[in-house]
Amino acid sequence: MNIFRLSGDVCHLVAIIILFLKIWRSKSCAGISGKSQLLFALVFTTRYLDLFTAFISIYNTVMKVVFLVLAYATVSLIYFRFRKSYDSESDSFRVEFLLVPVAGLSFLENYSFTPLEILWTFSIYLESVAILPQLFMITKTGEAESITTHYLFFLGLYRTLYLANWVWRYHEEGFFDQIAVVSGVVQTIFYCDFFYLYFTRVLRGSGKMTLP
Amino acid sequence: DDDALPKDEL
């Protein structure tokens, strides 16, 4: 464990909590892509199957449980409790265009052809594109509430810190997980455009982030 | 296919 990975995990947790509390307190999921949240729940489900078979540390186990619980709780808020405020019209990204290539690639490019390993690889590839429906929805509506942009900021920060974590681990331990790194770089690139808008608009106190 | 790497990251 290193400070980059730890702070990355904390940012990830903060992002998920920001989103959950926003929906819970505003009793609305307007502007939130339910599809992205479904994909994240699928990412955690397919990645954390080793929750009961491989014990790594208390921290690892606790964080996995927390991420799974919050992911499913957020999905249930969107699709059940506050479904009247779910804007399915704007959340129109075709997730099958993500799931099919990701599933195909996880069968082709993996470390070992076992169910657990293929599902883990699937979760790694899926996570790198899971945010796209949300980013697409923002471009479609042309705006995002500032709290939603803070959610995206912490999510992007978590991914950026993980890149630093991999540089550190390669330098310190010679550890290099090619699938995770390549997929993580792709994922972080998707946030670059958002980061630009976030720093130039939201942090200038313009409240909402409205796209040009 | 070399061996699966340790899965210690979240």
C-alpha cells in the first residue's frame, strides 16, 4: 500500500458518497446517468467475487463491501425510490456498445483463462468506459449541477492517483499490471475534457457547469 | 498466458 493508492481509494469513496448523498438529500436523480451507476455496480460485482475466497487485508475486505453496498444502494435510489426523477430520455447511451466489446476483449486479452480471472479482466475493461453514459448525458443536457461535477472530479482524481500508484509500485516493487495500467490510462483520458471544463468553469464559481 | 497477478488493488 502507498499514499497514492490510499488517497485514490479515499477519493473513490468520497465520490461515491457525494453522489449517494446528493440523490438521497435532494430526493432526485435528475442529471444522473443510471446506466453509469449500473455499470459501476457490475464492475464491483465482477471484480470483488474473490471477497470470500481471497483474504488480503481488513482494509481490502471492508472497502470492497462498502463499495458494493453503496453502488447497489445508489442504483436502487435511481431505479426504484426516486425513479420518477430519473431522466431516461437523456440517459440514452447504448451500453451494449460498451458491454459487447469489453466482454469480447476480456476473453481475448487476459492473464489466465479462468472464470474468476476473465470476470476480473471484464471488470477492469468495463470500469474504463463505465463513466461514458454519464459524460454523454451531460453533453446531451448541456449542463451538470455543480455537485455532480464534484462527484466526477473525485472520480477522476481517484483514477489519476491510481496512475501515480502504478508509477510508484513499478519504481519501488517492479510491479506492473499491464491490463490494469492500459485500461486505467484510457479511463483517465476520458476525464481530461471534463477536468478542463471543471477547472475553467465550475471552480470559477459559476455554479453549474454549462457546456459551450 | 502467464500467471494471474496478485489482486491486492480495489
